[in-house]
Amino acid sequence: MKGLRTIRIILAIIFFVAAVAYLTVSHAGYHVGRIAERAQIVPSAIAVTMGATLFWIMVSFLLGRVYCSTVCPIGTLQDLIIRVRGKIPRFRAPFSYKPARQVRYHVLAVYLVCLIAGVMAVPYWIEPWNIMRNICSVANPTAAEATWLQLGLGVGAGIAAGVVSLILLAVCSLFTGRGFCTDVCPIGTALGCFHSYTLFHIEIDPDRCVSCMKCEEICKSQCVKVAGRYVDNSRCVRCFDCLQVCPNEAIRFQMNRNRRGTPLIRKIGRDAAE
């Protein structure tokens, strides 16, 4: 089970390197990197086939938000910043559970309305692949040239958007971990809507858990609550870090939902009490 994290890291590195090379070197000279673009949800949705979009919808029904931890370049970029976070004393504090915020659904609604209305400025700012393209335009201005020309703006606007996006992502990652993924990203929020129907879930076994807090403190999505043996799978990005640190294998990626086998408190009827 702990090997899932290793597989996730390998896939994330491959797709991240391919995406960066494709966007910074050149589209024409790095054909292999085009796979990274075709594997993204939004570029696939724009294409005629929509193959990757349908694929990730099916994967999300099966495994949850695996897309966010493997293929999404912005997700991997945040993970890299979070690793740097661990080296800075001021930001070295462990994570802790945070309740879900409804703002993510408001952002998703605005995103969809803008797409339907043809107002592309908003999607260009908050959709992961476009954000990565803007960031890479700092090194390769042509990466986002066509995008910003459609808005009647020059390449400078794309470079400025990339710098601002990188700064905002860095600040967000330092203070909230994967906060962008859980509270802002419309793609992540949309995939998280399937969490009640996914086949596999991250679950805490209440009879094995000793409340060591390791899984909650390492969860960069801040969606693990040890006190209630609860995992918010709608926000979980399937990084599998929690599985790696649990000393008792009390938190697992499994099909069935856990129920307490030896409840601490049992409600009894009045007749039975008498």
C-alpha cells in the first residue's frame, strides 16, 4: 500500500518535467512533451476527442483525485514548494485539519459561467495548465503568446501573469500547503464532487489508530481529522503521504468504508438500562 506514494511521485516527476520542457524549450522541438499537454483535462476538453477528459472522469470515479497528484503540473509545483517549506524554520510547523470552505464551489461556478459566456480572462488565470503556461512564458514568451493575443493583450501580459501566479502559488503553498487545490482550483473542485461515488477511499481504521497525529500533520490538503477518524475525500489529492507515515497502517486506501468494531460508547434503550 505504501508503494502507491512512490508510483505517484514517479508519475508526477515525469509529467512535470515533460510539461516544463514542452512549454519552455519549444513546442516544435519537443514533441514528446506534447503528451503532457494532451493528458490535461482542459486542453483535452477543447480538442474534438476529449479523450483525456473522459479518462480522468472515469479515473476519478474509481480512485478519486489522482489527477491532482500525478499529471497536474501546478500540483507538482506546489509539492516542490512545500518541500522547500520544510527547510524554512518559520514555515516548518506541521499541518492540521481545516474544515472545507464553500468558496471552492463559488469559484467553480464563476469559472463555468465565464467559459459559457466566452470570458476567457478568468479561466486563463485560475486553470492549472494555463497557469503553468504563463509561468513558463517567463523563460519562453511564445508559450502563452497566442493565449494573450486572443484577449487583445501582448506577451508582456502573459509574462506578468506568470510572475504574479508563481508568487501567489508560493505564498499559498507556504501557508496552506495544497490550499490552491482545495479552495481555488476549479478542476480539482469538479473532480472532488465525485468523492461520494468513488470506488476507493482514504479511510482511517478506528480500531488501529492510536492518535499519533502523523497523518494529520503531514496532510498538505489539511483534510485528515484524527480526532473524528475522518478524511474529507473531496479535498484529498491522493498524494498518499499519510499512508507512508502511519506506523500501524491505520489509514489505508481501500474500497469499503470503516466502521468501529469496538465502540467506546454504545447507546442503549431505557428498558435495557432498567
